[in-house]
Amino acid sequence: MYRYDQYDQAMVEARVEEFRDQARRRLEGKLSEDQFKPLRLMNGLYLQLHAYMLRVAIPYGTLNSRQMEALAMIAEKYDRGYGHFTTRQNIQYNWIRLEDAADALADLASVEMHAIQTSGNCIRNISSDHFAGAAADEVIDPRPYAELLRQWSSFHPEFTYLPRKFKIAVIASEKDRAAMRLHDIGIRIVRNDAGEVGAQFYAGGGMGRTPMIAPLIRDFVPIDQMITYAEAALRVYNRYGRRDNKYKARIKILVHELGAEEYIRQVEEEFAHLLSVGVEPPREELARIAAHFTDPPFADGPKTIDRSDPDFALWVDRNTHRHKHDAYVSAVISLKPVGGIPGDATADQMRIVARLAKLYSFDELRVMHTQNLLLPHVAIKDLKAVWTALDAAGLGAPNMDTIEDIIACPGLDYCSLANARSIPLAQRISERFAETGRTDVVGELKLKISGCINACGHHHAGHIGILGVDKKGVENYQLSLGGSEAEDVSLAKITGPGFDEDGVIAAVEKVTDVYLAARADGERFLDTYRRIGMEPFKEALYG
């Protein structure tokens, strides 16, 4: 994994001291909240319902045991003993005191971490496939290219104050495990017919109040020119993106209003200009970065798994992923115990995961897009020991991609933007399906919950999506069906009138009843929905 050089470390430490002075002046009353707000947002500090929230960047979701142990320490020292892992592959702390914020940032800097550009109208944390570097189906490890994008975008003077926040995802397989086409820019690393590595570019995706799927804007950019093409795409957005209306400021609106064809024309024009004046990163820099992402020393070993223990076998079937080396697997650590808060981990659990990474995964961890954690390189011979330790720590739930593996935003329990609670609803749904035994029967079903239209819970992309709204002062929940953020990307459609909390839980059960009655052999929920359409579900819900 990438290690800071002297420039990275100096930049992060300088930002900590700059923020320390800003926070001191705010506490002394020398800065008003309006003056302080843009300064704290540049350092990942939000003011939420009850306290400050600190969002820490984990670039492309990769970290080591030392960093995870530091995250555990910060949870205990400055928060309430836990952290919340997000769909952006970051971690958030919900109970930070302003007096402590600079010290927390300094502790992060000591382990090559920071909270820079995790908020504000800038290029946010670069995300990627959580199986990157381990997956059997990838063209190449996309993380060196994600790291190159991180370095290019950090403190980029031209893109510090964009019309709106900007999110980039990089993958390198046909299978999309990062919601790539629901990002402002999505990049897929590919090989052309000549065997050359390049990048496919998609632009104009996003969720929120106007969800859109990003169209393809170029099917192949030579890999040495990837950064230059990204710069061209950002320049056109920065030039024409709306700044008079924050609801229409995202690049998806620009691409939609200009039309993809005109946006592409302008990007190509800007790209040609940049190439003509020599705006390209040096090849030596990519080579330097790539050297940090060489494979660990994999060893031959057993290639089959003993499935005599049924509990272990179920976890293996659900929570492991095929590795490019046949003596290894990638092991998903569920942060979704039945009745738990999706994405939350205690400091003790973080330390256990750090220890397991050090012992069994070449000191490497991943934060998953699904709000879970991952040990990317676990030898099959060690898999039973890993599962035993996880199970004892409450981290062994065998529920990846089931209805219990719910993505949910913090909702009205924490967020000042939310209209409804997400966490209690997620807890109750997972409990209901576990109690009835229907999780096993239903199989793969991705349920996502957002507490407001900003869609931090990705409800637009759920096989079943739930959006909390305020209906005359009462929490109400809209139900949507048919979304996907994978390579078969689609946006969910609203079924009809919303429900109260009890009603939406019953509605989810009715929806699964229709699916179970109608599914053909081997069909997932999404397959059945696409085959039979919305009407049978609406009939069951509304009569």
C-alpha cells in the first residue's frame, strides 16, 4: 500500500497546525460560525444535531493495522468508543469536541491519515473496488491510478472551490463493486484489442434529489493521459457548473442540460488543448506509485476448504470472495450484526480486526463500499482461525449481500439534514427477517435506506430502497424497487404512497412474498422484478 513521502507528510502536518489556529480563534470568539464553517469543512468537520462530526479519509479504502489501531484510539480518546464506516470508504466520528479536533487530526497525521477534502465543494476521497489487487477478475490493480488521482486532486488550486462536491471512483473489472456509474466521474481501467492499458470515462452520475446514471464519454484514454483527461472533464464542469443553485450544481445536471454530446465535445477540445501545452503527469510518478502496490509474498497451500462445520461453511459461502491466487480468499467482516447499527464498529472490534490483518492478511485491510470491512488476502489454511476470532467478537455474521446486509445513513439520530430515522428501521428489518428465517429463503437482496433526499444511504440503487421523508411533521417512508449500482446499473422506482415505520417493515415483507411466489429457478430478487415488473408488487402493497 502507498506510504507518505516527505511532501505528503509535510502537507498534512501543516494543515493540522493551520486548523489548530483556526479552531482556537473560533473558541475564543474571534471567528463567527459563518466565518469558521468553510474552514472546518475543508478539514472534514461537520456540525450535526448533537455535536461535531469528523470524517476521516481512507483513500480507496486501503489501510494497515497501525492505522486501524489509531482509529480505535481516536474513538476512545475523542469520541464515545466507536466509529461509523461509510459508503465512501471513510470513517466518521459523531461526538467530537471542537477543543479536541486538532489533536485528533494530529494523531491521524502520525499514522499517515487526514480528513482533508472529505467535505466541501472539492474532489472528495477517491473510491475504488474494495477487492482491488486481490480480485480474480480485474484487468490490473486500479489502486495505483486511484492514488495518482488522489495526489493530483489534493490541494489542486483550480478545483478547490468547485460548484459542488465531486466524487470519483476507479475500478478495473467488468463487475462494478464501487457504484462507478453513480459517481460524478467513473473510471474503468481496461485493455484494448492491442493489449494496451487505458481508461474508460463516465461522467454525470449521482444520486440525491435528481438521480442519474453517468453516460460513457470516452471508451479509451491511454493510461498515461488519464489524469489529463480527468482535468479536462473537471475544467468544463468548473467553467459551466451552476453556482447560483446548489440543487442544480452537480455535474450530472450540467451533462444533462448541455447534453452528453456537447459536454463530450467540450471535454475533447479541452483535452486536446492540455495535451498541446504538455499538461501530463510524468510517467516516472506512476511507476513510483505503482511500486507501492506490488503483491505480497503469496505462498502455495491448501486450495479447498473444510466445510464440515455448518456455521463456518455458511460464512464461507456468503462472506468470502474468490482471490486471484487459488490458495487465498478475501474475507468480508460484517459490520451488520442482527439488530446492530450498519457500519458501526467499537474500538475493541477495530483492534481485533487490526490484529487479524497483521496476522493473516499481510497487514492490510479494506473499508468496503457496503459499510463492511475486508481482509483482502487470507490463506485458506488460516480461514477457520479468522472466522473463529471474528465470530467471538460479534463480527462473524454470514450476511453479505442478504437483506440483513443493509446500507443505511445515520439519519435523524445524528444528521441535521435528515427528515427521518434510518438506523432504527435498519435494525428492525434485520431483526424481523432473522427471526422469521426468511433471510436464507430470500437470498441476494440489497436493501438501502436514506433518511433524506440527499441519498447518503443510496436508496435509489437498492433492489429495495427506502427514503425517509417528513410528511406534515411525521416520519414517512417511501418504498422503491428495482435499483442496482452494479454493472447492471438501474435506478429504483417508487411503488406509490409512503408508509409509517411499522407499515414499511410490513411492506418489505409483502414485497419479498411476491418475489418468492413469482421467482424462477436461480433468479435474484432483482431478476424477478425486472421480469414481472412493478404491478404485482403494487397490487400486493396497495390492493
